[in-house]
Amino acid sequence: MSVSMRDLDPAFKGAGQKDGLEIWRIENFNPVPIPQSSYGKFFTGDSYMILKTTASKSGALRYDIHYWLGKGTSQDEAGAAAIKTVELDAALGGRAVQYREVQGHETEKFLSYFKPCIIPQEGGAASGFKHVEAEKHTTRLFICKGKHVVHVKEVPFARSSLNHDDVFILDTESKIFQFNGSNSCIQERAKALEVVQFIKDTYHDGKCEIASVEDGKLMSDSESGEFWGCFGGFAPLPRKTVSDDDKFADSHPPELLCVDKGKTEPVETDSLTKELLETNKCYILDCGLEVYVWMGRNTSLDVRKSASGAADKLVSGTGRPKSHVVRVIEGFETVMFKSKFDSWPQASQVMSEDGRGKVAALLKRQGLDVKGLLKSEPVKEEPQAYIDCTGHLQVWRVNSKEKILLPATDQSKFYSGDCYIFQYSYPGEDKEEYLIGTWVGKNSIEEERASALSLASKMVESMKFIPCQVRIYEGSEPIQFHAILQSCIVFKGGLSDGYKNYIAEKEIPDETYSEDGLALFRIQGFGPDNMQAIQVEPVASSLNSTYCYILHSDSTVFTWSGGLATSDDQELVDRMLDLIKPDLPCKSHKEGVESELFWDLLGGKSEYTSQKIDRDEESDPHLFSCDFSKGNLKVKEIYNFSQDDLMTEDIYILDCHSEIFVWVGQQVDPKSKMQALTIGEKFLEHDFLLEKLSRETPIYIVMEGSEPPFFTRFFKWESAKSAMLGNSFQRKLAILKNGGAALVLKHKRRASVSYGGRSGGVPDKSQRSRSMSVSPDRVRVRGRSPAFNALAANFENTNTRNLSTPPPMVRKLYPKSGAQDTVKPASKFSAISHLTSSFELPSARENLIPRSQKVGSGTSISNPETTTEGVSMSKRIESLTIKEDVQEGEAEDDESVPVYPYDRINTDATDPITDIDVTKREAYLSPAEFQEKLGMAKNEFSKLPKWKQNKLKMAARLF
């Protein structure tokens, strides 16, 4: 398309530069920008242009242009708005989707920009009218339609305007009434309340009474009597009549028309395919309710204007019901447009980045700034889990129709031939939260897959649907899964009876991992608290230059670093070695300098890739309402969604591409709740957005009132709203009458639930802790703060008591009476505080984080590697830990404590004293030796790396 300055209006200069709305009103056939304070105010005698710019996660800008025509606008101004819309699209590089909006028949996407509604005012500027100034309040009656966005239309203030099927709002000077027709649905009633709030704030300055009137109550209450009194008293309502303005065109099989010089000619075809559309022509696709104008990439601006005029003429024909007109450009077609064709190939965009650059350069020379035309470099963000990683984890392996609880040391070890169930409990905002999930190995058998889902669903059901449930396939794990496990190893083969029987029956070689056999692992992850080792085929073609690997055969161990791997990747290899082969020496290889033995173990040298394995990235989320009946799933997208769009009677799907969430309202019937996973699978199967969704995309089942933080982050979330009781209408009415605030329902923290054969409550020691760092013996008790876990990690010694476990109640060695004294929390860590008090506190938060660690919201600080200094330090700190200050009457008690030399009360002592309180070893030291050891500890502390010192200081400050 050729572009020249004479074709472009100067009012569009700089348009579409940032995310948000821009609005112009047509005055004297020219666009004039209006101030933001007037956005959402429309006059019936005017025509408007609305540009919605959306910045995607990839950095590209997407455009939607709407031109709105008031019922009193002139034909000439309506035509000017249509033409100027085409010009604006040209100024944006010719890739916007354009919509024709007629007052009273707007698209849901348009109305979503101005939630909860628009109420056009009489008057106009461009059409010669004068805007009606606000005078004395006039009683008005509105009809409200819509479950997701509300179409508001003023109707005559008369009893005859009411009916049993719709919701009405009567706006009087002192009170606003909402009349709910007996046949109206709860969702429409709830949405209409948002309009009531809008009218109250806009036309009454937030000062007026609100009343809800139910159809059929007659004069049973004072508010009903007052409402009917406005109409002169009660009388039976007439049957609903449908006017021409209320008639929308029925959808019918698409009819393709070719536009030539403003005239349309039908295209004869038995099947609609993309090949029918020629790039140098424009076409109209008439679907009844929607009419699409398709504009070829090589068409001129005049040809596009002509095609737009032909479409407007088509929908304005005599006797034709109302239709929506949508204009799309070749290469930027909408999903709905593509879905009308029998076949639409998945292809790359028509316009290359080079082509976009040429168009941008041309427009720039002509004085136009089209920044959005070029795809900007996406902002690289470190993925975050948005989940507390200090909770309690249990993992089961599915064995036929049963599940076997795994010990803590095996919770992070998975086999591709097996299925697993995990339950994770963690502290939420004000209650304990639960996540129950299934992990399905690539080579697992169907029977055990079904059994895993069934067992997990029963666990959720037994907990009254409180937990969030997730279905995960190997290779498509979400970041929450890896954040919970922290270090994960996926082995080949399987251990379940079902898998072993299957390979025996099929005579398939058993490839189950053996510690003494040949194995190759690809190492990946984002840091010490999110790292994985994936066993792959032990052949050279499995290598990839962007990763690091571990190769072992019996006692021979190699590490291999690809040329494109980072230093962080290499650090992950060192950590994973301590989990896979901790006691064997290792030979490090870099790409290009491998030994012959290395290639021999892989069966010889061969070609391998240097391309990083793509993982589905999170894209801009889309919210859909779901209607699932008789096995058929129908969805409807909700644009510019918010928490208020989630109705407790319905089921919704939040599509983030890399994962989907099925949100189930509290008022959904039990049968539909049980079908939530099936609904998610149907959604993936249909791929409504044509985004190539994998059938193995993770599916989360989220119950209202138990929304996890990794779901609520997509909303401006208020927990009190989801915790309210009643249906959607009752909740919003309560909020409205409460001044716009949700009624807070206090939660009681739920007790932990265990499925490991034990009663609920505190798990035993074997289940309380699990591996979180380089040593299999190193454990972390969930529930402690990340800072304290980091502190404990530096001082742990496999031969000494784990400092990360909660200290037992300390009794006085020789109390005066038999009563147990209360421990003074403030002084438990006085020794550590004293140790760090003489050092300068960090001035910036980043100084607390070691180089290799990436800490984000919702993730914990993982343990660094144990150093020689740390072990040496632990020997000294172990003797000083949990030092109680000697206060008041305690001093005379301690005088009778025997004194022993440090060498006999140390944890590494060869001849230790046994009859002492091990939690107060420092109490048995003489004052001189205590000061000596404290000085030595200070000296050792000063030798630690700066970042490790800062972590200890922070931990001491926390306590």
C-alpha cells in the first residue's frame, strides 16, 4: 500500500506510542482529540474514533480501532469516521483491526474499555447540536442486558417499558431502584448493580439510597411499594416486545463477496479457504451477525476506503437487522475471522521485520512517528513462582491403583515410566493453602495415568475441594512445580509394577536408571533453588551447546559444558553432581576439547544441535466463560477482565498459553465441579485462540475462595470478595450497601491434612524435611523463614545437630523449683547477634544475595555451597548457639553449673561429656574460654565472603 502525507491526517501524529486509549471526536469531518477526563462520555449526535493500544509481553504493540456512531450523527460524519479510521490504520503501519460501533449495538470488546457501561447523553458538537448541560435531575428508566459487559439503554419512563425478562434501573432524584425481572439471570442482576454504582457516583456524587426490587413481590415491602408508586401503582406487566433496534442478524453460513470499485460480487466456491483471498483485492465475508472486510496487503488506501463503504452500505440496507462490521488486514486476521474458513494454514506473518522496517522508514521520512510498527526487544524477566517455598511436601508414586508414599530423600526423584501424586501445603495470606497435583511420565502406562488422576481427585474431594489441583506432564512442568522441589532429577525407565509388566509383555528393553550403568543427564534451571537433571539417551546427538551435561559409567564421571553455556549453568552442574554422584571424582570437559574416552562412552562423535530447547512462554492472559453441556464446550472471551468478572455461579478458563487455570465458583453444582479437569482438556483440544496449545499444557483447577497467589497475580485481587457468601447478586448488593467495600470473612487457619497413613497434624521428622541443596543429608524444615534457612545452611555439618531444626524447649540446668521456666525468645540468638553487631550492616538489598542466586517474589533463598570456612565456622558457632542472656535470678543458678573444657563439650569431641544439656553447651565453658572462643568465631567470621557475612547479619536482625 502506497502511503503519502496527503492521505494522513496530522491529528494522528504520534498515535499508538504507548499502551492505553486515545479518542478523537469528528468535528467538521476532521478528528479532534478529546481530553482523558472526557473518556467514556459520548453524545448521541457525534461520531468518535477510539484507538486501543496493547503492549504484549513480546514487546510488540497491537492495535484495535473503533469508530462509534451516535444515533443522531449525520450520514456524512459517519462516513468521515469510517474513512479516517482507515487513515489511522495506515499511520500505524496497516495492521490494526477496525470495528464499526453503532449506539446501542456496540461490541463487547468496545464496552470493556469503559466498564461498567456507557450512557450516551443527548446532544452533539459536530452535528450542529449543543451538548445538553446538566440541569435539574430528571427521572430516567434504563434497561440493562449482558452477563459479562452491560448494554445500557434508556427507555421511556412508563410501566409498559418493564417486562419479566430483563433488569431495569429507575434513577430518581433521591433513590436508585433496580428492578429484577423474574426471568432474568443472577449474573445479569449482579452486573446491573455495577451500573447502579456508576449512576450513583456519576449523577448523585455518591449520595443517594439504593433499593433492590424483585419482580413478583408486589407491595410486600416498603421499597417495592415505593418503586411501583413511581409508576402510579402496581399493574400486571405486559409481554416483552422486540423492536427493530433490538433485532440482531442471525448467524448464517459465511458468504464471500469480492469488492471491485465499490461494488460487490459473490465468489462461487464449495469450500472457504485462504487461497480464495488475493493480496491485491478486498473482500467482504458476510456471516450475518458479523460482517468482515478483508483488505489485501497490496491494496491502495482508496481501494480500502471503497471496500469499507461497501460494507457499511451492506449492513445499512433496508430491513437488515443490526450487524457488527470488523475490518482486518492481510497477515493480521483475528481468530474469529480465521475460524469462519474451512482451512487456514498456520504460517508466519506476511510482513517480515525487514518489511516493517521499510514501511516505518517511509512513514518517518514523511514526518510520522510509528514506533509501534517495529517489534521492540522483549523485556527479559526472570520467571517467578509466586508461591511460598517453605511449606510441607509429600510425594507418592502410583503403583497400579495404589499410591506409595516416598521418603523425603526420594521426593525429588522421578521416573519417566511412572506417575506421581504430590501434596504441598504452605502458609497463605491468612490460612493454610494446599496444592495437590499429578506428574505424568512420558512413558507411563494409561492405566496408571488414569489411576493417578482419580486418586488425586479423591484427595481434593475429601478436603472439600479446598486445594488447588494441577495436572502436569513430563517436559511441560510449570515453574511452581520446580520451585517446590527445588532440585529435580528425572530418570529413564520406571519402578511401578504396571510399567514393569507392560515392558515385559511388549518385550521392550528395560532402560530403568542404574547407578552403575551408563547415563547422560542434561542440566537445566534458573538457579540453586530451581534446577533439574534430565536423563537423555547416552549418545552424542543428545548434546546441545547451550547446556551442560553429566555423563557417568560405573565409577567414571564426566561433566561437559557447551560453548554457549553460562557460568551459572556450570555451577548447577557442580550442585547436581553432589546429588547424582557425590562420592566420585569427576573429569570436566569443555566443548571442543573432549577426551577419546568421553566420545567412546557416547558411542562415537557425531553432530549435535546448538539451538536452545524452546519452552512455552507465558503470553498475555485471556479469560473465557465456559458453558459445558452434553460433552460440548462453548466459550466466550471476556475482554479487559477483572476479578469482578468471575461470577460464583460459573466456570472460567484463564489461558496463559504455558498453562491454563480452570476457575470454579462456589455456587457451581457438584457435578460440574467434578468435570473441571475435563473442561480444561476440552479447551486444550479445541484451541479456541488457534495458538497451537499443547494437549500436555499444565491445567490448574482453582476453587473460589482458595485462589493461589500464582493465579491472583493476573488480577487486582481482593481476597475478601472471594470469601463472601451468597450468589453474585447478593454479594455485590452487600458490597454496594457497604460503601463499596467487601465484607471481610475471617478465615481460621486450617489444620494440615496427611495422606501418609498418619492422622492430621505435625508430620514426623522424616516427612518434615527434605533436600534443598547440594547435600542429600541437608534438610530444611518448611515453615522457617528463608533467611534463617540460609543461615543454617552455612553452619550445617553432617556430623552435628542441624541448626535449621527448631530448638527444643530449654530448661534450666538446676532450677530452684520443679516448674519449667519460660524461654525468652528475644535472647535466643544473642550470641549470633553479638557476633555480628560489630560489623557494618549492608546498605543495599543486593549485597545480601550471592552471585549465583536469583531471588524473586514468592521464591526462597536457597543454601549456598558449604565451604571450608563455613564448616570451620560451624564448629565454633555450634558451641555458642542459642546463648541465653544471664538476667536477674538466673545468674545465681548458673554459679552451680560445672565447668568443662571446650574439647570435651564440642560436638566433634573424641571423649565427650554425656551428662550435659546439649542445647546449652556454652553454659559449661569458663568465662575466659567463652570469650576466647567468641573471639575465634569473630575472626573466622571476618574470613567469610562478604555476601555470606551479610546473610548472617540479616538473619541475626530477623531474630
